[in-house]
Amino acid sequence: MAQWGNNDVNSNAVLWAPTSVRLAPNTTNRNNLYENTTPNAFTSGETKGMFAVNTTEMNVTNGSIISYTITNNGSGYRANAVVTVSGNATSNATANATGRISAVNANTVGSGYTGTTPTVTIAAPAAQTFNSNTALYLDATFNSATGVANTTEFITTASAHGFSNGDVVQYRTATGNTIVSGLTNAASYVVRYANTTAFILSANATSANLNLTAAAVGETGHTIRRVGGGFISVGTNVLQNNDVVTYRVAASNTALTGLANATSYFVVTANSTGVGLSETRGGSAIVLTPGVSETGHSLTGETAAAAAVLSYTGRGAAHAGWVLRTVGSGGRAGRVQYETLIAMGSIAGDSDDTVFKDA
């Protein structure tokens, strides 16, 4: 059985080439390695592929961008991002539901790249602004009849409340509503025995549970509000726990107590509506106190980064024939190495014109 041939088809590719990626030298592995451009298909952090290169392709110096390698997925992206590429290629970046850049797309591949890696700049995620007063409130509403249990004293909220045992909260009722018996409007209480959608209140951390009486007629304008604590409500949130964010304050605003302007923090206790901030990864949320009502406060995630991968530009491959191509990632992102497996005077056929162009 021939080990290789001089025709650009997978059946003529070098049979023993898979041993270079620690796979058995058989036809299945050889065919999979042939013209592969899928990252991590054979070795973690690399893109390995075997190509037939003819003498014409060896002399092409007119490179194009064929793909991008993401080196930092960033965080806090609520929309796709603009990408700027040196030269004449164009691109954009796709953000996923967790706020990461999941793909950098080659919209137009460009031309005229001669070996120097193009500069790729992904736009920063948009700042998530919030009000330094109201964003530090956490409200949970309940029905004064169906949401109050006379026997157990549990208050059940309309949705998950987000409170924890020991939280200090206020009871607030809308104008015109009847105050729940056992509570006082605008008074503060302590949360106890909290689960996802219910809790008990006491006057302080050591006193007995409040004795509540459900209203005869239900009203929905009843709210339990946590003021301050370690949570910032930002509306639609895509930041994840352990993401790094930068807190910024507009020139005419005052930084929240506990935070410093232009300082980075780690995200903790993230959910779909907000985040807590910590000075250490996985640490406790910084206790924050609502400030005066200002809207010039923001959190910005990390800016994503990527490197361009060029088609062959006349450098690296020592000889026409069968060539193993390796594209790096991480600190070697965008770098391409070529290893001649079998040097040949000629190759018939031409299967690939993207990685190795004809002109």
C-alpha cells in the first residue's frame, strides 16, 4: 500500500502523518487530518491540518485573512461588537448569552497581507449604567391576602425575592392600600428562614417572629425592600460570577461608599438583573450604601481580543509537497508553522485555494 501520492486528494495524503498528532497511521485519521482547519481537532490549543502544496502556491505572497483566533472572550457584551482590522479585511464579533465574544467573523478576507500579522481590535463592551440610589434597592412584592400565612407567618412573594437570612428590609405599602396587620409602613425588619420565594420577618436579629394577619381583601401594592447590601440592579445583566468589571463614575457624580472610581472588581452573586462586587475572586460582596440619585455610575466588562490567521504568504514552507500546517492559540495566536512532510517536485490537482492560494 502506497504511503502517499502526488495528487491533491485525501487518498494520496501521507498515511503516517497522523503520528505527528499522536494518532495511529490509518486511512481514517489521515482523511481527518487532510485539509483540517478546525481548532482543537487533534491537539488542544492548536489547529493541525495536512495540505498538498504545489510550486505555484509556494510563491504566492498575496495573503488573506482566513480566520480569527479569540485570545480573550471578554465579558459583559450585551450585543455583537464592531471589529477593526488593519489592511482591507472586515470583520465583526458575535456575543453569546453569557456576555462573551464567541466568534470573530471574517466578513471580507482582504488581500495584500505579506506575512506581518494584521492588528485586530474588538470594541469594548458597552458600559452598564445604573442609578447610585435606586439600583441598590431590591424589591419583592406580595399580595396582602394570599401572600401572608397566618399560622406560619411566612410572606410569599410574587417571584424569587433574592433576600438572605439577616438582611435588613423595609415594608412599604402603596398609597391607598391597607397596611398588613403586624407590620408598620416604612419600618425596618430582619429577614429570617428565607427560601426562594418566602421568608419570615422579625423586629431584629434576636426577637421573635412577627405575628401577621392576612388581609381579608388582597392587594398587590405591598413591597419588602432591601436597601443597600451588596447587590447592584442593572436591568438586563449578562455578567457572570468571577468576571472582572471596572466601576466608573462621571465627573459630576460621587463614587459609592465602598467603591473607587476607575477600579476593577470581581463579580459575585450575579443573576439576570444585577451583580454583587468583590475585591477578590469568589470573595464576599462589598457592602454598599445607596447614594444620592445619580445616573453617572457604570460597570464595564473586559474587552475581548483576537488574532488574525493568514493564508500562506510565501514564508515558512520549505518545499512543495505534503505540508503539515499548525496554527497556534493563546500566546501563539495567529502564528502559523509549516512542516514539510514529503518534498515533491509537482502535485497534480488543487483541492484547496483558501489556505494556500493560487494568486
